[in-house]
Amino acid sequence: MLAKRIIPCLDIKDGQTVKGTNFVNLRHAGDPVELARTYSEQGADELVFLDITATHEGRKTFTDLVRRISANINIPFTVGGGINELGDVDRLLNAGADKISINSSAIRNPNLIDQIAKHFGSQVCVLAVDAKQTDSGWKCFLNGGRIETDKELCEWTKEAQGRGAGEVLFTSMDHDGVKNGYANNVLAALAGQLSVPVIASGGAGTKEHFRDAFVIGKADAALAASVFHFGEIKIPELKSYLCAQNIPIRTKWPNGDPSSVIYK
């Protein structure tokens, strides 16, 4: 079994890390470069950087900040926000990103997924989905959760996989920042229909929530922000707990060097 991944997320607004609840009420959460370095040193498996207002403000992702973060970490790095064309992908990969995340631009132009997969490989393309349950089912939203679309969650993620998306990052808007656990039933449904990895996002409040995302939600990775940013959960302690729960997790040797051993 592949190791499950723990992924801190840096939501960036005006060059600073922020975190809100249900996509609103943002508060400052620290310097993104310092946070990124800390998470890399603590043993995070990957890092996600989302410029959360780039699309809404009609601008490109902060390339210089991506470059500075990349220079301070040694783990895979996914960047999203304001990515609308292949040139954006090329620019961010050259700045140090390993993968890019597309959301609104993919819904507006699904062919962008095909283009990225063809030019850079499916492993570079992460489909991010912000969704919430409505009277007509789980619907996907644009522009940081501001605009509802007619895209149904399961149908859209399956289409994106067929077009070449290499991973799906699913955020439940209703669970975001609430800390009551991930949307495990929907996660399990996505994992059951997709052959690409599914990343859980939205709802982490305790170490048990991560366990449930892996065991009940069948997620391949779990992403979180505020519980890491504000020191409520330490990554080494989380990984130790998950190992004790017989969940396969990558850890580090006592001297701090990354280990390729997967602990169960």
C-alpha cells in the first residue's frame, strides 16, 4: 500500500498566509516562507500554495513568492491560483513548483487539462475542486467559492481524470475551517470512482480526523491549514499517531534524514 500523505496548505492573500472559515472571515496566519520551511523540516510530505484571490482579482500568481518558498523546502510543491494558460504553468514550474493546481480555469476551459497533461504530463496537473452540497447535489464553485456552477462533483472529477488530471484536490466548502472532520462519505465516493489520488481538504481539527479521512474517506492524502499554522497539531506527532493506528505513513530517521521506509 502506498504511504498516505500529510500536506500543509498555504492560502495566500496579498503575499501573506491567511485562513478563514467556510472561505470567509480571513485572518493572518504567518509568513509563508517561514511556514513552508518549518513544515518541510517537520516532515510534511508535500506543500500546497494557493493564491486564493488571484482568479477573482484577475491577476497571475505571485511568481517571486513561489520562487522564495521553493528555495527553502525540499518536498514536492503544488501551486495554484490565476493559472489560465500553458505559459502560466511553464512560468511556475520554472519558479520551482513541481505541480500546478487548476480550479476555476479548468471549469471554464476543460481543454486546459488536456493541454497541461499533453505538454507537461498528468503528474503535473492537479484538479482542485471547491464544492458544497446544494438542493440539487454536490455542486462545484468558481472564484474561491463565490460562484456556483452547474458542474456536479463526481461527474466533473471523472471527466477531469479522463482529460488527464493526475490528482484531485477536493475541498468541502461547508467543512472548511470548521474543524469537525472531513466530508468522508463524499471522499469515499470520489475515491471509489477515480483511479487517480484524491486529496481531502476542509475540516481537520484533530488527529482522529486525519485517520478518518484515510480509513473512512479512503483519501490518498489529507490537506490542512489552520491546525498546522496555529500549532494545534504538530506534524511529527500526527505522523506518530497515524503510525500507531496502522496507517502507512512516511516518517524520518532520528537524525532528521528523510526515510524511504513506510511505517505501518
